[in-house]
Amino acid sequence: MSANRPSVLTIAGFDPSGGAGVLADTKTFEQHKVYGFAINTGNTIQTENAFYEIQWTEIHFVLNSLEKLFENYTIKAVKIGIIPSFNYLKEIVFAVKKLSSQTKIVWDTVLKSSTEFDFLNIENQTDLIEILKEIDLITPNYDEMKKLFPEFNLLSKSPPSGIRGLLLKGGHNPNKVGVDYLYTPNGIYKYLPKIDNCYEKHGSGCVLSSAITANLALGQNLETACQNAKIYTENYLLSNTTKLGFHYV
């Protein structure tokens, strides 16, 4: 492995279409010149147009894989995708921090696929906050934001209490489509789209979160990492007219 490339890890689902999940993440990692590892949280049956079912990976298998990778490599950043429960997420997050307290963690908060398949139900807000305190950035869209933090005021100048960073994606914003907001303890940052028109893509949220993860591993601060990831994702959206994008852009 090249000494010039930092190592990053995606812990997410396997999408056989390659548009989302670990396949999309590793494609994004390669374009950012970081070395990508992957742990599969679940095998899915899906296409870019429909989600059918998922077979979850047992948590002990994920944790064993996680331990072996961290024992052998210096992993700068971790992206987490779909998970079946908050306890599953908690086990992963706390394991990463125990193995390497300096490793950055980004959670792409996939609470429901675009085809209305429920991955996760919000049950205990206290447990949620306990987990999120250990995560450097979460990337919900507007619908997921309402589920995670129903009482949060979007006009706030800081994230919900205890949250390190929250990137509110603008794809589902009914009023300002494409405008993203990064909430940090130091203030709020607004990212305007660079393009007027784009093509809908399956897995664009995976691409954005994995691009941020790669940028953090490359040493960029959170604000810059999000800005550059947005540019990369917009180029991905423009790569062709289908729902499965290209990563050469």
C-alpha cells in the first residue's frame, strides 16, 4: 500500500447495482486518492429503482472484522451507512473509538431508503445523543432530520446539544433545493449549489458522505471537507442522465 495514501473504512450495506453502499463508497475513495477498506453490514437485493430486501450481518462478525483491520492498519476516518438498530450503531462507534480515539467518524443517517424501506426506528433519544457525541459528523436530509431531532429549530446557529457536526443536506428541502447547512459548535455554514440542473442519482448521499470521509482523512477541516465533497457530488450528478452515476468526474 502506498505510504502517501491515508486509509479509510466504510461500514455499510452491499448494493449489487453499485450505486449505493460500500461499492459506491470505495469508488469515491479511489477518486479521492485514499485507500478504502469495507465492512458489509448487510446484503441487499435492489436496483437503482427499487429496494426489495436486506439480510443483515451479525454484529459480532462486523466487530471482529473491525478489530482485525485496526490491528493491521492506521485508519484515519470511518464512514458508517445503513445499520439495523441504534445498539448496532453504538457497538460500532464505541469499538472504533476504543481501537483508535483519533479516527474520524461520519454517519450517513440512512433511516429509510428512497423506496420507503424502513432501516431504522427512533426509539430512545437519550441513547441516540450518547452515540452521536462520539461521531464527528452526521449527514441527514430534511426527512431524516425530522425523525432524529423533531424539536430542532432549523434557524439555530449550532447543532443539537452534544452533536459535534451536522450537515443538513438540501436535496429534500422543499424551499431551497440543493442548499446544504453545516451546523457546528462554532457556527453554521451554508453551501450553495454550483449548478442549476442535475440528474437524480441512486446513492448520491453515500457518495457525499464518503467524499467527506475521504477529505477528512486527507487532513481537511470539516468545513472544507464538506465544501469539496459537495463539488464532487455535483459533478457525479452531472456525469450522465441515468440514476447510476460515473466516478471518473
